[in-house]
Amino acid sequence: MNSSNIRYIPFILALSLGMPLHAENVGKFTAATNYLWRGVTQTSDSPAVAVALEYYAPQGSYLGIWSSSTNYGDRQSYEVHGYLGHGFKLAEVDIDLALRYYYFPDGGKYSFDFQPDKWENRESSDFTEGQIGATYSGLNARYAYSNSYLASDRPGYYLEFNYTYYFMDELSVKLHAGRTKSEAIDDTQYTASDQALSITWTYFTVTASNMPDNDDGRQADKIRYIFGWTLLINSDDVKRSFSEPEDEE
């Protein structure tokens, strides 16, 4: 674990222990033909499975853990996200404040130049990220910041905008645009944008994703089409969307 993240552990434990025992829980299982994280495939364009368990407190706090399989250059592994936060209303706007910890049990996430065929045998890529989001009438904006992005001791941020339109309870369309910026990659000012269009019907989602301005063209050579299926358990009374991971697809 990166030493810069250790100081967050007491804060996480304090909040989780302070949550009521009768908190509502949600279980999730997802199978997809690809796993994209901020536009970048984490499975070398291969299928992935993910599981999550979330707890909701009546006052708006939540705590969750999420894990997915990964594949970097034929090196199969998995990653884990632990997160906690609090959602509340400000006038007609839903506000979400969250803290997310990214853990990679097998060490490095991928080489900083985003080449999945060049596994960098780093000691760790673990990092912690603070997030703030706002949602109003289908429009959502979220800003995520880390002072040690991918355990690089350099800051990084991700800014995203989403719009979701519901044709009915079971059918929706989502437009997504995001931008990553950090000096953690190649020790230069790396910036990359990603866009996606998703259609969700009941438990099934079809997504088309692209990175049109990645610096050297990697990841932008084609539009990626992802088909996913998600099973929700004990979620009929849970209508909060603010805990969804930002771009697990």
C-alpha cells in the first residue's frame, strides 16, 4: 500500500463503523465483453466479470466494495475499489461526496504509457481519490482528484459529464464525456478524452466508447463496443445512482 494513502484508513474505518447496522444493502454482479476505465481497456479488449456490495444508511451515507477481473498483456489479475461517501440534496440538485481507494493486489496497474503489452513490474499502483458530483434532471457532472495518481506522487484528475434520458423505467440512454489529465504518465502532461453512448434495457447495457485525442493514438484506433449484463440483488427500493463506479462498462 502506498504510504501516502495510509492516513486515509482511520477516516474510512471511522465512517464505516459509524454507519447503522440496519443499513440497506445492495449486491451486484456484472459480466461484460470488455472493462473500460476512463476509456482505457483494462482487459486487453477481453471479457470481464465484476462484483460489488454496497451498504446505504438512512441519512444518505454509503459504503461499498467493488472488484473486477483484469488482463494486462495476457497477465490476468483483478482490482478492488473501496469507497464511501455521502449524498444529499441542495435545492433541486443531488450532491455526492465520495472517497475511493484503488487497490491492485498484484502490484502495478499497467505501465504509465498505457501500453497493455508492456507490463511494468512496479511495487504498487494503489492510490486514493476524492470525488464530488452533482446531478440535476438527468444531467451529471463529476470531478475526481488524486494527489498521487497511480502511486506516482504526481497529481491527476478526471472530469466527466453525463446525461441520462429515461424513455421508461426499464429503458434509458446515457451520453458520457470525460477527460483525464496527469503528469503520472510518461512524466509529461498527459491528457486524453473519452466519449461513450450507452443504452440500457432492464439488466442489459450496450456501450460504444472512443478516445479520439489520446496523445499517440493508442486506445483510439477504434470505437469499442461493449455488451454487459448486470444482476442486482435487494435493490428494488434503492434508487440512488451516485454510488455507481464512474466508467465501469
